[in-house]
Amino acid sequence: MSVIVVFLLVLACLAGWWLSRQGLMSKPWLEQGVVGHLGEQPTLPAERIALVVFLAVVGALFALFASAYFMRMELPDWRSLPVSRVLWLNTGILVLSSAALQCAVFAARRRQADTLKLALVTGGISALTFLAGQLFAWQELFANGDFLADNPANSFFYLLTGMHGLHILGGLVALARVTAKAWDGPVTDRLQLSTELCATYWHFLLFVWFGLFVLLAGWAADFIDICRQLLT
Amino acid sequence: MVFALALVLVVVGSVLFHILSPWWWTQIASNWTYIDGTLVITFWITGAVFAAVVLFMAYCVWKFRHRPGNKADYEPENKRLEWWLTIATAVGVTALLVPGLFVWKQFVDVPEDAVEVEVVAQQWQWNYRLPGADGKLGTSDSRLISPENPLGVNPEDPAGQDDVIVEADDLHLPIDKPVKMLLRSIDVLHNFYVPEFRAKMDMVPGSVTYFWFTPTRTGTFEVLCAELCGSGHGFMRGIVMIDTEEDYAAWLGEQQTFAEISAEQQTGQLDTDDVEAAKSGPGGVAN
Amino acid sequence: MVDVTPGAVAPVPPAEVPEVELYHPHSWWTKYVFSQDAKVIAIQYSGTAIAIGLVALVLSWLMRLQLGFPGTFDFITPEAYYQFITMHGMIMVIYLLTALFLGGFGNYLIPLMVGARDMVFPYVNMLSYWIYLLAVLVLVASFFVPGGPTGGGWTLYPPQIILSGTPGGQGAGIILMLVSLILFIIGFTMGGLNYVVTVLQGRTRGMTLMRMPLTVWGIFTATVMALLAFPALFVACVMMLFDRLLGTSFFMPALVEMGEQLSYGGGSPILFQHLFWFFGHPEVYIVALPAFGIVSDLISTHARKNIFGYRMMVWAIVAIGALSFIVWAHHMYVSGMHPYFGFFFATTTLIIAIPTAIKVYNWVLTLWRGDIHLTIPMLFALAFIVTFVNGGLTGLFLGNVVVDVPLSDTMFVVAHFHMVMGVAPILVIFGAIYHWYPKITGRMLDETMGQLHFWITFIGAYAIFFPMHYVGLVGVPRRYPDISGTAFIPESVSTLNAFITVAALIVGFAQMVFLFNLFWSLRFGREAGGNPWRATTLEWQTPETPPAHGNFGKELPIVYRWAYDYSVPGAKEDFLAQNDPGGPRAAASA
């Protein structure tokens, strides 16, 4: 359970830092009247805060999967899967997708409607390509006779890539709505915000994918082994 | 008024119930008197805190009850009082924890001279395996389990040949000899629980767990399963008899070894290929 | 004594008047069924939770009948008994307590107490409820499938939970249970995001974090914890579904079931337990923290005194929330995990007792020199302290690793967790309903029925669960439908069991008085007025009672003070509402 505990520790530090700026040491019974900036209109839109909280939840989900992965891996029946070359290609496509959405954010900020549309569509199509690529990787495993229940490493591979794919799919629904809105009218603040949120989500899922890739390829385990040897 | 009285009655009633009721733990039959000791310490400390808090509350409810013209004090906090209470609580908690951890250390560390005895649980009966003359248990694997070899003892392992197998029958143990109970399950979670021994531990299929104790009193003790294991859980009972040295030897002499059981069932004809295939399969557990 | 410096504060115009029109529904359907108003959603959540809770209550009667009078009721087979305990536990913990505290009270109180018009994402909030309802329906469906619901215990421990020796294990029972939990978690996450963001971003002007009532602190912290803890259950459920349906071996070791080698191999049942309790222990505090918060406000209001040590209370809530994530394995001392974990988890577990104890001290010290009105909500709040202290202290037995060894898996554990997370939070729920019912409906609940309900529930529940500890001390294991004929158990335990059963039936029927009161007072209750308890927090200061859509009429309230200005020296009244600029008091002190 070390991955999730470390993850939560990081969250706890962030929460502690945030709380420390909220006047937790103040004596509220001494303060009357409208105090300070804290009750003013928030500077961050609620949607952005919500996304950050949601990403923390998704992060906890994948950290827990990673914890389970490490604990299961230590049992004797584990046989690692070879890393398919398709995964490298897919990683590249997902990076492209993320980059396209970042371009969309820049375009939205500059109010360039055409570039925005182009970037959003590129991001969407490349994300779909990524999903297709993941399916192809599954197909390849199938062709090799590596089925879901053969070995825990296989089971985790399908489970984790599937979970990640579902999150991308959810993101694509949101992205489709944003794209439709971009087609409907001019670039507004609202549209810019939506684009930024999509981009944040995409970057996060890219980051999660890096984590999963490192995990599934076995490098994470190798790295931990090296650390252990250094320590002992 | 009534409520304050009710609170007092709750405290008095609880204390009286504790002192007067006939329900208390069974007479201990193992070396774990320390566990009973920590339990008693815990009872004293927690009982005192419970009585103090509830009686204080009863006093407040009575003393500061609403009457016309009353007005409450305005007292947002009292740093000193709060710190003192925190420190007192920390001391109380430490007084509970430290003896507990010392006893746990003993519980975890098995003495060198403990004899290993294996309990093999299945839905819904208890089986046992004792080391034979060589004092060692042979390896086992749940993949090897068959009607002829119900405990999955590895027939290739010479150490296992003289192991005494007790299938769905009573277990006997000699008095005053430390025993390390190796706990194994072939299907689901179980828990080897004899209230008089105080110690217990879950048995997990796929691994071997343990606890140790020294029987200190002869007699017949009931074994219950203490981890829900399916619809027969409530009927999964067994018997452990703690014998004197002579009785134990006599009982042991009547038991069959793995080799004897195998010979009876002519396992000579067992297809060795099957065994090999099973052994290389996943999930192998050796102890 | 107090260094308050009262002074007139210039009123400040509200920060913004958002489009209030947005909050007005346009048809009967959008007003009462597919409503996006947090208050309606709260009532939907509460109604559903109480309805399914009644099912769990009936199940508990059936279990108690079996335990009190074994062999009398032929239809309660061991299989049925295990199905009853499983569904009772799961419903009570997840579908009643979690849903009621967070979905019910959270939805109703957060926007009102922080001075918001609604949750920040009303549409997502509505979806949250409908997914919760779907989860409940899927759970209920499992009663009607062949083989019935799962009977593997609410802890769902593999391997037995998906094997044929367990009721529902090879049928649809376990699948429906897992699907229902997954749905619940998805629905809860939607609601939880709302509660958190509303507290973070929806507070009205002047409502700093340290001015929030402890109810909001409790629900907020519990929601954050739930958002991070439920994924563990989600992961466990998904992996279990894979094991059950697709034949993977995440949790399933090689095993021989009823003489037959199964194709599973190599998995770890302990892995499941880690995941389950990584959710399961925070879950205890997810239920407890809202109760802590609510009880603080009830005691303060009805003792007409500020909550003692407000800052300590806030810090303790946050500390408990954080610590509760590193104590999970104290549920696993005898699970066969590495025994050295015991040292670590016993220590963290006993450390968490310290902030919890501080909260108890501060509640009783709030009573000191108060002006205690023993109203029905107050009675329930004080009864909560008794049962919570009792249950919390027995937790010190079970948290201390070596003391847990003889007691684990006995009725002592059952008594402990019912006292601390069954009876105690439910007493708070009752107190809270008696307290806020006038705001929700505009009428008071009937006092006589309330007294009857309180006394039977409090004394009865204590009479059920206090003696049950001693049944466990004798050594009676939990989850045994019948322990008669066991050598070490004296015959008198059967008498005690029969007594407990009778008490449980009486307490159960007393709840019918409460339900009747809920409906009766809706029509015949005394008119309450806007602020019958003369409380300070914002929900009592709404222009209409019950609050209309948008909660606060044209202008949002502005907060000038903390939530606990009761009996302030020099003030004219014995309470100053949070949105009271304090003019009269300044005049009085001048």
C-alpha cells in the first residue's frame, strides 16, 4: 500500500499548506465584521477547483491500482509481459494529443477561433487513435495467446489499460461538447475555460499513462529493486 | 433532572453489571496470562474514564439546567485546561499501549523449542499434521490435494513420509510444551480459535500463518472457526485435548503416518506425471 | 474572563446577486422529482436512505430472533442468517449512514450554513442522487435473484465470497452487490465534488473557514476523506468482479473447493483485505465526523453557550481525518498479515484516540456553566456522548493489538462497532432531525412522541449493546447463528441473548413512533417560526421557512461573526446570529 500512502502524503502536504493560509490559528470569536479577502469573490472558477479535486480522486484510484499491482507482483506466480512496441507508438500519440490541446488553450486565449477548432479536433482524433492503438495492443496479446486470466500480469495489463482508456473516453465526451461549442460561436471566456479544463485533464491522463507504462513495463519494479539494493 | 439521574444510573448499572454478572472469560489454559493482564488494565483505565465523563456530564446537566434568568458563561477556550487534558489522555493511552506492545512482541516471537503442529482447515472440518520421528514437516501444496492425499503433502519429500495425519478428528497436545501452530487452509479463510488458549489467527489459503502457545492445563477444549467461511461456518467445530506426556504418547502411537496412509491406498500407482505437472503450476506454497 | 471587544460594524453590501432566476424550477417534475435544488435532493437522499435502512432494521430483527431463540424459526436457515447479517451491515454502513450524513445532511445544510444559494453544480448533484437510487435498486434486486443476496459478510472477504459454499457466491447475489457498490461510489463522487467545492468556493462574504459551524467542518472533512477512500473500495470491487466473472486471480489463491481443484491460482486474499480496510477504516470516520460536527452544534445551541475550544475542535477533526488513513490494518491483526505490522498500527490507532478524546472533553466542557435546555435534540446529543464514549473506549481494547487477539471476531467486536458507529451516529441523526425538522417543514416534531422515542431508543440501545460485550468476553464468536451446545458457553448466555433480542425488538418498534411523528407533525405539528431554537447559524436566518429556492431571497447574507456567539456578555439577546452586524450589542455596551 506504499504507493497510495505516498500519494496521500503528498496530498496531505498540499492540504496542510493550503490550510495554513486559511487562518486556522486565528481566534474567530475575537474577529467581528467582514474580514479580509477570504469572503470575497473567489479568484478561481469553481469548475477549476472541481477538476482539481476530481483529479485527486482519479489519482487516488490509480495509486491504489498501482499499490495492488506491487503487492500482487511479489507473489511467486507472476510472469511479466514483454513490452509491446505498439505501446511506444501509443505513448507518442497521446503526447501529441496533449500537445494539441495545449495549442487549443493558447489559441483560445488569443481568441483565434480557427486554430482553436483545428487544435481541438486534432486532440480528439489523436486521442481516439490512442484508444485504437491500445485496442491493437490487446489484439496483439490475444494473438500471442496471452489472455486475461492466464497470469496476474496479463490481468493487470488489461485492467489498467482498460481503466485508463475509460477515463480517456469520458474526457472525449467532454471534449466533443467543447468542440461543438467552438463551432457554434465565437471564443468566449466560458469556452476558454472549458478548453483549459480539457487540456488539464488530458495532461493529467498523459501523466497517469506514463506512470502506468513505467509500471506495466516493469521499470518501476526494477527501480524499486535498485533502491532496495542501495539501501541494504 | 430525570436525565441526570438516568446518566448516573447508566454508570452505576454498568459498573454493577461488570462486577455482578456471571459472564466473564473462560478459565485460561495457556501461557497467555499476560493477555488477560493487559485486558484487565484496559478495563480499569477505560472504566474510570467512562465513569468520570458520564458522571461529570450528569452533574453539569443537573447543576446548569435551564431556569428562568440563567445565563451561560462566555468562555471560548481555556488553553491550559485543554493542554492538561491532552497530556493526561496521552499518558493514559501510553499506559495502555506499552504493555500491549511488550506482550505482542512475545506473541510474535516463537520460542526455539516450540514443536510445530500444522492445522489444515477446509469447509467445514479441521485436519492436523504432526511431524514424525524426524521432527520436521514435509512440504505441501494445495495442487497436490486429492481424495488420496487430502492435505496435499508432497509425496516426493522424504521429510513428509513420517508426518502424522489426523483427518477430521481430535487433536492431542502434550501439556507444558510450547507449540507453534502452523495454520493452513485449502479453500477459504478460517480461523483456529480456542477461547481458553486466548491466541488465535486466520488461516489464509495460499500461505501459512502461525501463532504459538504453551498449554498449561489438561482437558478437552472446543475449537471454533472464527472467520466466516460459508454457510457451514457455525458448525465448524473440533476438539483439542491437552494430555499428560504418557497419554499423549499413547495417542500418538495410534495415529497413522502419511506413508502408511499412502501405502494403504496404493499410491504406488499414482501417476507421477500428474504430480510433476501440478507442482510446476502456479500457487505453489512450501513451508 | 473574555477579551471580546464588541463594537458596531458597518454593514457591507453583499458581494453579488447572481441570477436568482436560475434557481427557480419551471414545472412540477423539475421541482419535486428531477429537482436540482440541494434541499429537495437532500430530502430524496434521506427518504431513500431511511427506506432502505428500514429493510436493514427488519433484517436485524430476524437475526436477533435467531440468536435469541435459536431453532424456533425454521425459515431462518444458516444461509438466510448469513444473508441477513451481510445485507444488514452493508446497508447500514454505506446505504444508510454514509448516504444520510453526506447526501442528506450535507446537501441540506452545506449551502444553507455557508450562505450559498445552492450547490455549485446542481445538475451533477441531481445525477448523484439518481445514481444512488439506482445503486439501492440494484442492491434490492439481489434479494429477488435465484440464490438470493450474498451471504459472505459485509466485509466481502474472498475467496469464500465468490465460492459456492457461500449463499449468493455463485449466483447473481455477489455480482449485484459489487455492481451496486460501484454505482454508489460513482454517484457519491459526483455529490462529494459538489460538497467540497461548495465549501471551498460557495461561502458567502465574511464566512471564513474558521467561522464555519462545526457541522460544515465535519461534513466537509468527511467528504474529502470519502472521496479519497472510496476509490479503494472501487478498486477492490472491480478486481473482485474480474475474479468472479472473468476467472482472473487477483485475490484468489490456488484452492480446492469441496474436493475439486479450481482454476484459480496465486492470488492474495490479504490484498483484498488491505484494499477493503483502506476504505473501511476511513469509512468509520466518514460516518463519525459529520456526527461530531452536528453534535457540537446541537450542544452549543441548546446549552446556550459557545462550543468550548472551537479551534481545538477544528484541528481535531482535521487530525482525525488525516490519521484515519494510516490505521486501517488494525482490522487485520489476526488476518495473517506480517505480525510486525501490529506494532505500527496499534500505535497509530491509539494515537488517534487523543484527538477523539479532546472532542469528548470539549463537548462536556461546553455544558459547564451553560444554560442547558433539555430539548429532544439535546437529549439525543447527550445520549450520543454516552454511547460514543462507551464505544470509543472499547475501541481501545480492540486497537491494542494483543488485547484484540482474544476479542477479535467475537461478539465483543459486534457490540463495540454497533455502539460506536451504529447507535452513536444514529442518535445524532435523530437529534439532527428533531433539530432541523422545523426548518425543513416549518413545524415542530411532537414533543411527547419525541420523549417516548428518545427514552426507549437510548435506554434500549444501551441495554442491547452493553451486555453484548460480555457475551463476547465469554468467547462467543460473531457470525454464529446458534451457539447452544458449546461446552465453554454457560447456559445463562442464552438467557442474556433472549433478553437482548427482546430489547432489540422494543427499540425497533419505537422507531415506528418516530416515523409516525415525522408524518403526523408535517400536518399537525406546532408552527415553528423561522428560528425556534434561537440559533446563530445562517440556515435559521432565511427569509422564508422552509427556505425557498435560492435559499436567501434577494440578497445573500453577510457574515460578521463566528457561529457560536451565545450568551455574549453585554448583548441584548442570548444569541447573535452570524449575519448580525452587532449594532444593538454595541449600544448596550456603550
